[in-house]
Amino acid sequence: MRERGHRKIQTGVVVSDKMDKTVVVKVDRIIKHPVYNKYIKRSAKYKAHDEENRCKTGDRVQITASRPLSKDKCWKVSQII
């Protein structure tokens, strides 16, 4: 497959694998509060395509942005870490 430009890559933990060929990945990030200068943990959940259903709940995975595959799925699992 030919690589097309720079794609976003994120690392997270699988929180659900109940769907067919889809996993829900929770990605955590730490931001600094602009006023109080404290570090705050923020998280987001992304639905990612898992063609062979290899990912299980609790796996640490790397996901890559792709074209929209369904209404709210536009990430693919690139590797299990």
C-alpha cells in the first residue's frame, strides 16, 4: 500500500471490543491549566477499525487516522503494543 502524506497517530487503551471489527480506544492526554498551572488529565474515546478482531479489552494499541469508514469510525488499529 502506498503511503499518502502524514497521518495522525495516537496511542491508547482498548475499553470495548464487543462490536464486530470495531474497538473503542480511550486516549489520555495531559494539559496544563492556563490560570492555575496544574496538570489535568483529559481523555477521548475513538472507534477504530480492527479487521481481524485481534484486540481485546485492556490492550494498548496505536491507532492511525483514515478515511471515514462509518458514521463515527475514522481510525484504524495500526499495531498492538
